[in-house]
Amino acid sequence: MITTRRIRVPSRRATEFIDLTPALQEAVSASGLDDGRLFVQSLHTTFGLAVNENEPLLLGDLASALERMAPMELVYQHDDLSRRQNVAPDEPSNGHSHVRHLLLQPSLTVLVEGGKLVLGRWQSVFAVELDGPRSRELAVQLDGAFLSPPVSSDRQLLEMELARQLLVDAESVATPMRRLVDAGGKRMRPLLAMLCSRLGPLHDPLRAATLAAAIELIHDATLVHDDYVDDSATRRGRPTVAAAEGPERAIAVGDYYFAKGTRLIAELGNRRVSSTVANAMEMICISQIEDVEVRGRYPGDYAGYLRVVRGKTAALIEAACVGSAQLAGAPEAVTQRLARYGDLLGIAFQMADDLLDYSQHSGKPAGQDIRQRVLSLPLIYATEEGSSAPALRELLDSTLGDGEVLEVQRLVKQSGALGRVEEEARQLVHAAMREIEEAGFDPVRADLVALAHSAVDRVS
């Protein structure tokens, strides 16, 4: 079996050694590769690969060696653009970086045994930036023997339970909710619930599926209400309840599935689980109120943004992880790690979602959050400082038509805020991954890693 993926690697300096080992190990874990090999290839001629020791003094020596080999101040024929054909006007002068690349490799292979990269005690895999700062991309291919992940069977059981729950509801509420559920979606919260339920001695797939379906219905109820508040016409490519059936129906459908999800969880008969999910629902409601209150109050602040995100997005993700483990009788040490994993993952997921407002290929209407004046991390960072900040603040204080929205997007991209947010989201995912790796969680570790990756890979 062979699987592939791409890894985005932002650099911050002209010459930089970037340790890829954690990201490559995560790719192995996410794929479920047990024994085989990982092949990684740079997609840039001034971004090389190497295996060496991750020791600061040594890395300084290596950087000095590259400088001695091809000093920047030398004259390189490659930089004489008048002698080259089909060259863009903004082509950088980087002949030195191409020459330095002779000391590095464009690709390399690392063996994998028992789900771990085979490296010496002091060895690390590096990407070496030679012409930064830039946004780089690596192609990764993994082949060998893969463990069979439980996600596919969990998803089938989950979809059956969701369909069963909608089948018994009155058509006045089931039809609009079925339209949303049948449109698909990532199902991240219920799949996390199904996986984390395997970490306790009382694991019961049917009870786990009931809890997972209830959490998904609660999540979808929040979307029905959000679409009404945001005056959104479509969700997942289909008409929203508010657009198709009217605002009164949207409020009623959302309320109904909040109630139904709560009842399904109560009927499981575990007070700790009921308390965990109820607490998340409280946080969602409070954060939604604050989210609406602060709209348009630019530039906003990081602490306030994080508070809203923790309630609006991370709370239910954390509850899905913790509640399902509690249902299965997992020990407190496990649920505490899952709480940290879910919280970090939820924040990273929302940061990645913020970035989709600047993408034409996400499936989400580009510029939607800007039009609705939602405070998002890219806007917070872009209005903090830099050459774009004054013009951006002035635009955000004006009426935002299509032209103004496009200009806001351009200025935010120009500010470098998108790369900063993406890197922060990935660092949060790395931290979430450490919670899983350090605890083992062997039955579901690879799938929890894969779901964490999916939180930020939407922006790649």
C-alpha cells in the first residue's frame, strides 16, 4: 500500500535549518504505517534536505560552510536577468542559493519500523531554507505495511445512528436537519467521540455511537442558529434552514436538536458525561453572545479572540473526546490528556477556519467573515503593525462592498498574517499530538493524529 501527503513548511530567515522530524513522524502516525519507508521530496530548488544533528553550534557551522561555498556578495550569471528568457520581472537574485544547494539533497528516504522513523540517537531530518523567508512545500510518500484503522467502521456505525435518529423525528424538523446532515461535513466531533470511547475498559460501540450522534446533532443545531444569525444562504452547498424554511423554523429546528441531543445523552445514564456535554453547551451559548457583541470592534485582541474560540469551537470538540472516554470508564489521567488534546485541537481548527476566508478553493464563501465583520486572528494580526495596518484599519471602518472586501483580503495577505496564523495553528496541533504520543493511546493513536492533521490541512 502507498499513501501520499503534502507538508507546508514556512521559513522565517534567509538561511534556516528547519527540523522536519516531528512533522514526518506525525505523517507516519497519521497514515498508520507500521513497517516500510517514508520518501520526502522538496518541491523547490532552493529548499534542500539533509540528515544531521540538531545541535545549535553545529547548525551554525553548517550555515557558515554554506556561506563560504557561495557568498551572497559574489556575482552569479543566474542573476543576470537580461541574459535569461521567460523570466518574471520580480525574479529574485538567488544564484548563491542554487549553488549552495549542491551540498544538499532534493529528496531522501527514511525507514520506518514499528510506526517510528529509523534514525540514529542524534539524527534529525532537516529542511534547509536557502532563499527565505518563503512558504515551502514538501511531497511525502509512504509505503509498506499499514495498520488497519478503526475510523472507517466507526464512521459507518455513526452514519447509521444519525439516519436512525432522524428517521423517528417529525418531518417538520427532520427534513431540514436531514438536508444538513446528508450534505456530509467533516464529522470530526463524532469521530473523535467514537475513537476516544475505545480508551476505556467499558467500550461499547453502540453506546458510543449514540453519544457521537447526539454530539453531531448538537453541533449541527449550532450551525442552524449560526446561519440564521449570519444571514447565510448556503451551508455545505445546500440551502440553510433559515434561507429555505425561514428564520422561525431555523430557531425551532436548532432548539429541537439541542433538546434531542441532550435527551439522548441523559438516557445513557452517565452523570459525568451529561455534565461534560452540558458544560460545553453553556460555553457555546455564552461565547456566541460575545462573538456577536465584538463584531466590528477592530482590531480586537488576542485574549478576547481566544476566549470566544475556546467556547464557540473548542468546547464541544473537547467534550466529544472527554465525554466518550468517561462513558467507557477511562481513568482520570486519560480524560485529562484528552481534554488538553481537544482544547488545543479546537483552537487550531478555528484558526484554520479563519484562513479559509482568504481562499478561493475552500468551499466556504471567500470574504464571508470580513463582510460580517467577524473578529478573526488574521485581521487581528494584520491590523497590529506594518505597512498594511493603517489602510486596513481605514477600510474596516468603512462600508464593506465587494471591492472593499477584496482589498481587505489583499492587504491581509500582504501583511504576512496568514502565514503567522497557519504556523500558530500547526504549533497547536503539534502540542495536541504530544498529549497523544506521550500517553501512548496505541489502539487509536494514528487516527487521533490523522484527525488532528485534518484540522489544519484544509488550508494547505
